[in-house]
Amino acid sequence: MEFSIKVRGPEKTRQACVVVGVFESNRLSTAAEAVDRASQGYLSRILKRGDLRDKAGATLLLHGVPGVAAERVLLVAMGKQDGLGERAYRDALRAALRVLSEIGVGQATLHLTELEVKGRDAAWNAEQAVMAALAEAYRFDRMKSEPAKDLPKLKTLTLAVAGRAQVKSAEAAAARGRAIARGMHLAQDLGNLPGNVCTPTYLAEQAKKLAKEHGLKAQVLERKDMEALGMGSLLSVAKGSDEPPKLIVLHYNGGVRKAQPVALVGKGITFDAGGISLKPPGDMDEMKYDMSGAASVLGTLQAVAELKLPLNVVGVIPACENLPSGRANKPGDIVKSLSGQTIEVLNTDAEGRLILCDALTYAERFQPAAVVDIATLTGACVIALGHATSGLLANDDGLADELLAAGQASGDRAWRLPLFEEYHDQLKSNFADMANIGGRPAGTITAAAFLSKFTEKYPWAHLDIAGTAWRSGKEKGSTGRPVPLLVHFLAGRAGQRRDGVKDAPTAGSQLVGT
Ligand code: BES
Ligand code: MN
Ligand code: ZN
């Protein structure tokens, strides 16, 4: 799909469809007013009949509007005029794009993007519009014997902005929106693929392919390499499965050579049956999504490479399956992590932290400026924050604030939970340095507290995406989150570090010895 930005009014250009907004009680937007004027009041006469409902996202398609060059005018209800909010704007975008794909037009101009959304600018509007258009065009039909036939035919989408001054920033935002959407689609494809296709080996192949296509450097550590390093925790999870584990490392070097990289560490459990602490069968199929953290790392790296962001990023993906077998971890087993700390595996279903801890220790060797891990880590996070918001925990306030802001800016939000000392008490073990579970209370926090024992050497944040990475029910599927948050975070970092000089550690940072 092609995107372009324009300033001109909706009535003059000859095209298949123009999309204009109408506020509650038939108040016309500037673009709708222009259509109304050109058609000598035709629009207001139609609206008086009450066919367009008030609720944001309602639509009314008009053909052959007099005085207007476009074949069709699509009216979209935007809700209240004063204080058009993000939610209403996005609902309206989605509804408009749905209609455009249903009627099968090849080209259209969106005037919704020139509206004023509370607290947002033209760039944000354009980025969201591009993302909505590409999301509407996403299908996962690879595993069907016939490809989807309902693909939108939209080839060119023009986005209107209110004035010349906004064209440049809207263009940049459209490019970012496209890179984010493509990164999300990569993450969604990987998430939606079943466990028998998307194995650790498959993830490693996809990483190599990504590296080849985008000039990244890929390295894959095999079981024997991990044994030599001493990744006893990660390998203890992997040994319950016949699929060989992989530790995937990807380098994107867009910054100067001496600039410390940001490391993204993604949980890559390609299927989580729970191991000997077997999960109940209902919905167990959804545990194919347990590699969504890994998928978001790949999707983000692709976007960052497409945008040529001037910074260095390392992706680290521990990948394996968590299955029960005669060789699997048993409750009570004690394993030794790469850090040297020993772990009592009281529940084999708390496997994410067991593979992440070794990957987080491994990340030390890159002397990262910051490390963010992304994981479908706890069911408790779904209970705490639902499906709208990712959980965020961090040992560094500056980094946490950057991620919160990136979530806010991208509309892919996170919310911070505390990591107070007290929570570590729940992880005490009589037999090893720590247990891998902390009981029912504060399950998301104790999981992060466990990880924090492996991240003391750098500023670190953890995103628990158990609730946000996929949808269940009728619309079951991967969401591609938190790629938007991560791309915004890295774009912010790239902006701050154009000179390649590393920032002083922020207050509360635990950066030592690098
Ligand atoms: N992958 C799951 C977390 C999960 C559960 C994500 C449900 C999405 C929906 C993780 O490996 C897991 O099983 N966590 C356990 C931890 C518990 C044993 C301490 C959980 O959340 O139940
Ligand atoms: Mn599990
Ligand atoms: Zn898991």
C-alpha cells in the first residue's frame, strides 16, 4: 500500500472515495463543510434525515454527491466535537478502513487525519492512520489450503493534513507507522504459526533471514554452546523436549561503533505445556503464543532496520519448548544458572524466567546501555492489567519512564508495578539460592523480582505481555504488541544519542562496572 500526504480540500480531486468526519449532532468537520458547500447543502440535507448514527465509528456511504469530483463520499461519525479523543479517533479510522475494504476501492483520501485529536498532533494522526490501514489489510492465511479472498484492494491512501507546515512531519510519521505495522505483522505471523511449525529452529531460521534481508548480524548458539557457557537454567527447560533449543543473537548496528547498544531480550517458548507441572487442557493451544516476546524482538528489529535508526540494538532470544517427558525438569529439581546462582524449580510451568535469566546474564557481555526483556510471563498479569495494558517493572526509573512515555506515544501502553525488596522474601528456598515461584500473591511482581536477581549490572526493564500479545475468543490471534512501544522507545533513544555518546546513567540506575 502506498501512502501520501496532501493539503488540498476534499471536493476537487477526482478519486474513488473521500472520507470525511462528522461530529455528534451532525456538526460538520472542515472537510465535511467543504463537501457541503460544493454540493450546495446536499450533505446537511442528507444528515438531517438522521441516517448517520452519533457513535464514533458509525459510517454512511454516499454516491455521486453533486459538485464533488470523487465517486463516493464516506461519512464517518467522530463523536463529540470538543475534545475528540484517541479512542474515538482510532475507532473512526478502523471503521472507515473497514468500509473501504468492503467496497473494494483501490484509492481513497482520508480527511480524518486533519482533525484535532486531544493532546496529539498531525504526525500522530498520520502514524495511527497508516497503522490502521495496514492492520486492516493483515491476514494470516498461510495455514489454510486456500488464501483469503477478502483482501482489501486499497493501493493508495492519501492522508490529508490541515496545513503545509505539517506535511514533513506527517510524512515521517507515515514512514514510521508503516515500519511499525510491518514489524507487527512479522510478530503476528510468528505468533499465529502453530508450535509444530514455529519451533526454536524455525525462529532461528527467521532471524537469519531477517538478518540477511536487513543487513543485521545473526548468531545462533546451539545446545553444546550453551552447555559450554553453563546455561544450566535455560537448558533444564529445553531438556524436556526433542526440539533442540536455540539462543538467537541479532545485532543491528545503526549507531557509531562505540555507542553502547540497547539489548532486547525476548522469551521464545515456542510451546508451553507447563512441563511436569502440566497445564489444564482448556485453551492450552494458546501457549503457542508463548514466544510472543521473541516475535516482538524480531518485529522491532525489522522496523528499526527499515527506519535506519541511528543506534545499536542487540536482540537476544532464548528459544525452546516446555514439555513433560522422562527427561523434563521435575518439581524440586535444582539447576545452576549462567550467573552461578542456583534455582529450585518448584513449578516447571514457571519456565519463562528460567530461560530469561540465562539470556539476561548473557546480555552482560554486550555492555548494554539498557536491557528490556519482553515476555508472556505470568497469568497474574492478565488478572492485574487485563488485555489493554502491558506490565512494566524496572530497576531504573529513567528507563521505566522512557518506556511508559513510548507506550503513551504509540498508543501501546504499559503500566508500572513496584519491585520493592519485600517481594524477594517470597522467592526464598530452603535448598537453593532461590525458588522459581513466589506463590499466588503478586505473581507478576515476584516473577520480575526473580529476573531482577540477574540484572544488577545494567539498567533493566521487564515488559509482561501475557495479556497484550494476543486476543482469545472469536478473534483469536496475535496482536503484534508491544512492537509499537518498542519502536517508539528506540526512536526516542536514537534521537537522544545522535552523537553516539552514551548518556550518563539516570538517577536510581544500577549501572556498574561497564
Ligand atoms: N506462559 C505462561 C504465562 C501465561 C499464562 C501467559 C496464561 C498467558 C496466559 C507462563 O510460563 C506460566 O505458565 N506462568 C505461570 C507461573 C506460575 C506457575 C508461577 C502462571 O502464570 O500461571
Ligand atoms: Mn509456563
Ligand atoms: Zn510460559
